[in-house]
Amino acid sequence: MQQVMLICRPGFEAEAGQELTDQAASVGVFGYFQPVRNSGLVRFSIAGDEKPEELMSRLALGDLVFVRDWFAILGDCPLPAQDRVGAVVEFLRDRNWDGTLCARVEVRLPETNADRDLGNFSKKWMAPLSKGLRGAGLLKADANAVSRGRLEILLTGFEQAIIGFSLAGNRSPFVGGVPRLRLSASAPSRSALKLEEAWKVFLPRDRWLDYLGGGKKAVDLGAAPGGWTWQLVNQGMMVTAVDNGPMQPELMASGHVEHVEADGYAWRPKRAVDWMVCDIVDKPRRTARLAVDWMAGKRCRYTVFNLKLPMKKRYEEWLACRELIIEGLAEAGLNCRLSARHLYHDREEITCFIERLD
Ligand SMILES: C[S@@+](CC[C@H](N)C(=O)[O-])C[C@H]1O[C@@H](n2cnc3c(N)ncnc32)[C@H](O)[C@@H]1O
């Protein structure tokens, strides 16, 4: 049975599995999934003859919301303590692995791993493993050579790994699928990391200046205490922060922030701005309608907003919000790009991005 390993936030296995089942069906690949509760891992089994890489090349990871990363599974590999590298070499040779496909190997751990010894081992193991695989001709000779794929080794314990490969340009851009962002001591809240990750995920790296630079104007709805506003100010923007709660005084002292005490759902700017961001905890469809209203009225060009998902039917709620947004933007006659993702720093919410393209 051909399988794809899906990686998601622990607790969201059913959503990731449902999403891939639907998306795969939309490109003519049928299958089913086996979630292991709270593992952050889902095996998606393909029912037909398609190979995992065929399915993965018909879909873009960037279009999936709950699947944060994925790789094609080659199989489960026991790792005997006396020669783990040898076991991986043998495993790949048994499968006639083509050593020209990958230049590098990545060793990753399940997000739920709490075993520090295994964490230390995974880091130390990288060098001898890479050397062993390269020496055996199972990786390209030059680690920096352009390659179609990357070998993936998911260590589920000292004695067991799931081995597979991911495809260049269609996998998480972060090492191990986890963006390692550092929270600055001056950030007013941890939420600041969410907006930073959203930009990293949604904005092309070489165009950050176009999106964020040049002294843009922004509105932050539900801004207090100011983590998102702080990120916008750090990009040189002038920000209107709408919230009845208090903003961090140091941030207000920057002179870049106007604090408006009002209801974020009702308040509108007198003039259009570049960015509207919204982190209000409320019903997701209400926030989705708000975003459509701002875009339809051309009150902003870009928006990042959170949809706080309910405990049950989280996937269905996202589908309902997506339909509402797509229909709303179409009714307004706008050409927009909508992206959404369950970010690493998101919990019971997903983050959406819309940009007007004309
Ligand atoms: C999750 S916090 C926002 C955190 C903020 N993004 C940060 O980075 O510090 C949600 C905020 O939404 C505000 N809020 C809730 N309902 C609101 C509404 N209808 N209008 C404006 N703000 C609202 C709350 O006062 C709270 O400060």
C-alpha cells in the first residue's frame, strides 16, 4: 500500500486527514487515512495505483491548511542499536533506491517527542548517517547539488524510524517543519510570533519590501496588548490599533500607533490603508465576513486574520468560511489570492491571508 505521511498539529489529525482525502479526490486520487490521536501524524493510504509522489506533485502543500508538512513513505525501518546507519543503508538498497534523487537527508522527530535523549541522538546522528548514505551512493556525492528530493527519516524511537522522501519546492520551508522564531524581549505578547510566521508563510521572501516596506499604513483590530501592532511598527508602518483593552505603553511611545477604543467589527477607516490585521476571538464566520467587507470596500489591499475554530467540526467550519470568502470576493468582482494555514504558533485557530491582485 502506497502511503503519504502527513504532519499536523497534535490533535488535528482528523482535520489533516479529511483535508487530504478531499484534495486528493479532487485530483483523481482516492484513499483513506489512519490518524493516531494527538500524535501530529497521519498516514494517508492511496487506494489506487498512483505513487505518493504523483499525488504530491498534483497538489501544492501551500494550498493545504491543516497539513503542515508531508513526505512519501518508503516504509518502516527497524534500527538495531549496534548499526542504525547500516540498517538504513540496507533498507534503501532493498528498495533499489535511486541515489541521484536526493542530496541531503533530514532526521526529524514527532512534535510530541518528550524524550530529550532521543532529541540529542537525532542531532548527533545526522553527520554519520549522511556520511554513510553518501558513501553507499544513496545520496548525491555533493550535498549542495540541486536535487528533486530529500530523504526524510522520522525517528519514532531509538529502535524504529519511518523512512521516506519529500519533493523540493513542495514541502515545508522550515527545518523539520518547525519555524524557529525568537520572541524579542520588547514584544508586548507571544502573539507577535503568529504574525511573523504568517508573513513567512504567505509572503514570497524576495518581495517582503513590496508587501511591508515603504512606510505603509495598517489597522490592527483586536490589537491589545500589541504584539501584532509591534510587528507592523517594526516594519515602519503607521498603525491604528482598535481595541477597548490597553496597549503596551512602550509601544505607544513609539509615536507610530494611534489607539482607538472601539468595536473592531463596526469601526472603519476614513481612508483606505495597506494592511488590515485582525486577531479578535469571535465566531469565525463573523470574522470572515469582516475581512470580505474590508476587501470588497477596498479599505485595504492585504489582510491577515485568524479564524478561531470551534472544538467540533473544525474542518467543516473552515470550508464554510472559505466558501463565504470566495463568494463574497467574487460578488465584489475582485481578483484576490486567498491562502490559509494552521500555523505552528496557532492553537485552536487558523490564519488566513488575502491580497487584492488588481
Ligand atoms: C488574542 S487578543 C489579541 C492579541 C494581539 N493580536 C497581540 O498580538 O497582542 C484579542 C483581543 O481582541 C480584543 N477584542 C475582543 N472583541 C473585540 C471587538 N469586538 N473589537 C475590538 N477588539 C476586540 C480583546 O480586547 C483582546 O485584546
